[in-house]
Amino acid sequence: MYTSTFVFAAKAFDAEFHRLDDAIATAARSIPGYLGETSWEHPQSGQIANVYYWDSLEALQALVDHPLHREAKARQANWLDGYHVTIAQVLRTYGDGKLGGVPGAASQGARP
């Protein structure tokens, strides 16, 4: 499993941002290999993190290459005051089950 984590500082969002953001989310969810997503906001900084889960790098690349994603990337300065993306391979996931775990993944392995 792989994750793509998109951390950003937001400027003002307009109707065009919301239209494009919704369309990209719909496109991502339709890609074979999309497993799910989670989002977080840091209360002090206001930065937002969106974590997308994928079963392969090819599935992730399908989103990266999607025309709507390319459009959003080209226009990001209109809506974002900085961003950072991290792509990672998930080696293990575990917990007590109370939070539901990682979307699309069964608990793997024991706590290190």
C-alpha cells in the first residue's frame, strides 16, 4: 500500500476551487486501486493534510496524470499559500481497532 499526503496552507477558496476539488475527489475515487482517504487540520497553523491511500504506485500515478489534477496543480497558487506532498510506502499498520484503521487496509503485523 502507498500513501500520498498533501499538506497545504489555504488562502480563500472560491466556487471554482470547490468545483475542481470535488471533481478531482470523484476522479480519485473512481481509479482502480484507490483505497480511501483521511484529512486533518492543525489547529494552531491552520494547515490541512489530506492523506490518500492506494494499492499501487500505478493507481497513484493515474491520479497524478489525470487532466483535472494537472489543472489544479497549475492553478494552485490561486488558492494555496504553500504546499508539500509526501509519497510513502506503508510497511505496517496496527492499532486497537477503535478508530477503524487505515482505509482499505487490514491490520498488518504486530507493534514494533
